[in-house]
Amino acid sequence: MKKRMVISLLAVAMITTLLGGCSTKQGETTKTEQAVAETEKTEGNTDAAKDSEVLAGGTEVELSFWYPISQESEANWYAMMVQKFNEEYAGKIKILETANTRGESFAYEDKVSAAAATNSLPDILMADGPNVASYAYSNMFIPIEDYFTEEEMKDFLPSTIAQGTYDGHFYAVGMGEGIINIYYNKDMLDAAGITAPEKIEDAWTWDEYYDVCKKLTKDGIYGGNFIQEKSGEWIIVAFQPFLVANGAQLLSDDGSKAEGYINSEKAIQTGIYLQKFADEGLINVDPTATEFQEGKCATKLAGAWIIPTLEQADFNWGVTYIPQKEAYAGSTSGGWTVGVTPNCQNADAAMEFIHYLSSPEACASFTVDGPAYPPVRYSAYDLLDIYDDGPNKIIKETLFEEGHARPATPNYPIFTQKFSEAFYDILLGADVKTSLDDIANSFDKEWEATYAK
């Protein structure tokens, strides 16, 4: 596909008339124009919600809202939604937003942790999906399942429910969910006589993908690109699918133990496989952020957030599946979620805003007007044409078929930090078993000291 993949955009008018809650009926709309009409039809219900006892009293409720930004399209979408909400709820609720640059590593998470330590969390907080368990355990989020109907909960993707749930309670909901695929320079593959798989059952095997990268690595061009950032959350997002494909489990089912899981024989085999790409120069261990867009590598592990930048690329590109080992095992899914902190004095008003952000229409808008993440709600796909064919169809299929959330454990901050350090060291040539043992030892030691009862 060349330059643009989105074949239709949600009308701006749809955002202007977004519902205050989730009252759009599922299954009644199929395309963007119908979605706008349905929203306008239920506008009276929205007005009724605003005049409910919860928001009555004549005093405007002010709520603070923190969110991270890592790209312009994301920042613009949140700012747009806050502005629209404040206009629609003028005199009732006002959102006071703070945009926080994510940067590399865990800068945003560090700010959140510092705020929690000083009891200065905002009313409404964005959290990366795998951090929800940690925040819930630490009483940084309150349960919100009572604010959603059973029908609404069924409309969310299972992986979305999984990442927002801890200890039987639902704490945070997203708008879009990333899924990792292989993006490729079609011109380079065509020149090499390589055709990328277009069906899940035809996904490259590990050996086939290695051979593809080996064939494409020449004349200063790398066959693959695994590194979006050398530290932070990306490393586990990128490499979890390879571990899962090889039958490795990252942690115990209850998220309390790493020994025997992240350093299992299957995990060690995965580390050796990934290390081979770096050892043989098939990937750059210190790439620029735009190496793929600049035509300096032929394939890249990435999520849909890369699409806005690819729309400006001067080459044809496509999307295919994560390589399989013995059978296709899916890919890492997940995304940023929003929840209510205990500091909030009006959770009902906060949930009006969260419903606004996570409505089917808003989730669809997050895809086409925001960072291009696929929607977290099934009904949102009925409002979009872009998932009917082409690369987006493959992205949707990957997410629907086998989307794996990252481990749900209150000790996740330690796990992801050690995972990131260890796997980057592996790419640099460190002993695989020793590196994975370090993850297990650090995780289990912290668990015993902090979480064991």
C-alpha cells in the first residue's frame, strides 16, 4: 500500500455530537454517516444524563486528568476530546488536562509513582495496560465495573478486559489497543522475489523469517528492525510474541513467580533465536526511530501507531504476521487505559468523562483521528470502512484472533524493567540464560519482600 491506508475518516461532526455516556445502540449502524445519525438521534438521552441528580446542583465540577503523549496525533486527539467534552458539559463538568511527554524509559510512570507517594494523584489517570494491576494493588485506582452494563462489557475485546482487570475487579478501560505485526517495505521484498504472507495460516515460521531478513540484509540495509527504544516498555511488547510462539510462559498463572517461567528452556531458546539476528548483523541494535521510514531496513516490528508516519513514506509498504514457531500463536496486544483515582471526590462525574472517551464513536475516532490504534470495542468496527481490506484487515485479524495482554501482576514494574534490560543485553551479546535468570531472581525477590502474604 502506498502512502495512505485510511479510506474514510469519521466526520468531525461525529465528535461534536458524541454521547456523554455509552447509549448508542449496538448493531444499528454500519458506516460513518449512519453513526453520526444514530448519535444525533440519541442526543436527548445525553442531555438527560447531564441533568441527572449526579451532575445537578449548579456548581461546575472540575476534574484533573493526566495523560502521556508520545506522538503528535495522540496529543491532538486527547486535546480535541477534552475541548469537546468541556463544551458539551459546560457548567456541569470541566476537565483540567495535563499532557505529559512519555519519552523513553519510564518517565511518565515515574511521575505517577511520585504523585502517589505524595498523595497528589489527579482525579483521572491514564495508565499503560500492564500497570493497571500494580496501580490497583497500590490503591491508585478504584473499581469501575459498576459503571458499565453487562452489554457494554461484552462489547470490549477480551484482551482489553484482561488488562484492565485485577483480583476480580475492573479498574481501567482503553480507547484503542495496539497489536504488534511485521511491517515491510514491499518494494524491497518485491525486488528480492519475496511475498509476505496475507493469511494467518501462511505466517512465516521462525526459520523463514530469519531467511527473509538474511536475504534482505545488504548494501547497508538491515533485513529487520526490532528496536523502537532501547529501554522502557517497548522491549517486552516486541519480544513477548516470540516467547509465546515458542510455548514459553512469562510468569506463573497468578503472576507471583518468575523462576521456571521467564528462564525456562523455551524462553532460553527464544533468547538465542533473537540474539542471532543481532550477532549476524541482520538488525541494528542502535537504530534511529525512523530507520524503517527512511528505507534503511526492510521489515520492522511495530504497532499501528506507525501508520500515520508511513502515510508520508515514498515507498509501498504492507503488514504481515508475527512469525510462528510450530503454530501461529498471535501477538502482544494492549494499550493505554483510563481510570479514576481515590483522590477523586466525584467518581460519577469522572466516569461521565471516561464513558465519553470510551464510547464506540470515540474509539473509532481514536483510530482515524488519533494515533491509529485499532478500537477496543467490537461495535466501533461497524463504524469504520478501513478494516475491510488491506493492511488494516490483517491488523484487525491479528487482534481478534490472538491478542495477548502482557502479564497482569502488581509486580509488573519490576518485571518489565528487568525484562527490558536483560533482552537488550542479550541483543548486545550477553549470555542468554544468565540474563533470564536475573529477571527471575529480581522479580521473585521483590515479590517475597513486598507482595507475599
